[in-house]
Amino acid sequence: MKPQRITLLTLPLSPNSVYAHMGRRRFMTTRGKENKEQMAWEARRQHRGVPIAGPVSLKIALWWPTRANRDLDNIKLLLDALTGILWLDDSQIQKMEIEKGYDKENPRVEIEYREI
């Protein structure tokens, strides 16, 4: 299958900003919910097809506005936001390549995805 591409202008928040704890309970903050919903909305506007049903390969490029220290593995919220839109479940992801860069003028997330 030929790769498809989308670009999101909403960057994923770090897990520290997304989840809060109250005693033993962990829950998603309002800010986290809004971030996830915004990424999903942008993805729906660009991906008109049905979600991929088979194994998925991803290439993700995160273009941050500053050189602040950011971990590449803090993309769980992004993957969750795209579930049900680009693929049925993020457990279908079999291969993933992630890179980060800096673009003060145009921060974004570029995603290339395909069924393998």
C-alpha cells in the first residue's frame, strides 16, 4: 500500500501535562483532553478513508517551536488521538520511525502511515 501523509499543527503534550493523580486514581486533565481532541479533529479533516485494519508502519516527524528538551517517546497521546481515524487500534503499529527537529515559524507533526 502506498504511504499516506497528514500534517497536524497541534503538537502533543508531554504525559506530565496530560495526566493527574488523585490518590490512586489517574485521570486525563482537561488540557490533555482538549489536546487529544484537537489532534483527532485535524486528522479527521485530512484522512477521508476508513481506518487501516491490518499492520501499520509509521514515520513521525515532530517539529517543535523551540529547542527545549523533549523526549521522543512522549507521543502516546498522539497515537491515541489517531486511533479510530488512521488505524483501528494502536496495537496494530508494527514499525515506527520518529524524529524531531525545530521550526520556530511552523511547528507541526508530519505523519506518514501505511498498511504493511
